[in-house]
Amino acid sequence: MLERDPYVYHVKAAAASWQLTREGRHRPLWQSERRPEVLVYARRMAANNRPSRLIVHIENGSVETEESFESEGGGPGLRC
């Protein structure tokens, strides 16, 4: 079975909130005024949709961290 390309998720600042987006989609997957809330949701989403990468940006758009979630160990949960 061929493995799909990894989903790439981004947590980034928007007008007055933080957003979780996925490359290739136009609308945010999650949005909140609280960055920690978006980060928890983003890590759960990335872990449950392996293989994936999560790129976390700071307010000015620069990359703060990047996390990889490999194929093994994925389970049921948030899907998108």
C-alpha cells in the first residue's frame, strides 16, 4: 500500500486570533483567541492524521517550531 504525502498543518496568528490551517485547504480548521488551545488541537489533529507535520509560527509569521508525526502509532481521532 502506498503512503500518502504528509499533511502539513500550520498554527499562525490571524487578525485577533490564532488559526490552525492545513496546506491545500482555504478555510481554517480551528480558530481561537487562545494560542495554547489551538496548539493542543493542532497536535491532536497532526497525531491522528499521520504522516503529518506541524509548523508553529510566532506572531510575526516566523517559524518557532516544527514537529513531525510519523506513520506508526496513529489512531482514531480528529480527522480532516
